[in-house]
Amino acid sequence: MTAAQVPSNGRDTAALQERIVALVSHQAEQNAMSLAETLRLALQLHEQMRAPRAERPAPAVPVTESVRQDFLICLETGAKLKMLRRHLQDNLGMTPEEYRRKWQLPDDYPMTAPSYSAAKARARQATSPDRHRRGASRTARG
């Protein structure tokens, strides 16, 4: 049974009509609208408000289980990845921001597996020219 087929009581219908009138009135005050445009807007709003609400899709795994030490699990596809950013862009056409927004994730939700990030940081530190200079000055003092 769709929302349009669900019987509603008089109070629900009146409340819906009041909301539509308020929205259309506000829009008409802000923009010059013909009578036809005003009626079209009212009908579109009525249709949208009566339509069943689309439920948010369920993630492939619970969000709390999506970050593991050696991999991340994509909430869209369930894929186990070290680098989620590339998967999002190449396979889903999403940016990390869009992904975080869709799944209501915090801004600091990782895009790389923690162990991968740590290994990259160690590699950068080991090859840093600054590290060699600091190490040399310490041995010269010591």
C-alpha cells in the first residue's frame, strides 16, 4: 500500500495542507509567480509530501566495524581496502566528502587503513634528509 492509498485522518490532511500553503505562500512572496506556477508548485509539494520516504540504504557492514587495523571496509560495496579514497573515486565516482556525508561519518573518518598510514609515515621518516642531519648532530655531541 502506497502513501497515497493510506487513509489519513482529517487532522493529518489539514496539517499537510497548512504546510503546503505556508511553503507556497513564502515562495510566491519571494518570487514573481503566475497562478499556474503557484498551483504547479502546490501540486508538486503535495505529491512529494504524500510519497513514501526513501529509507537510507543500509551499509555493507556496521560503521563501527568498518575500520580495521590492516584494512577499511567500504560501506557501499563491502570491499576490504587499504586505500578507500581511490576505490571511491575510481569505482563509485564519489569524493571522500560525499562518502562521509552520505554515511554521516565524522570529518576525521580515515581514508587509509591505520597500519598502511603508519607504514607510510615510517618510510617517510626513514628517508627524510632532515632525519640524517639531526642524527649526525646528535652523534657529534654525544
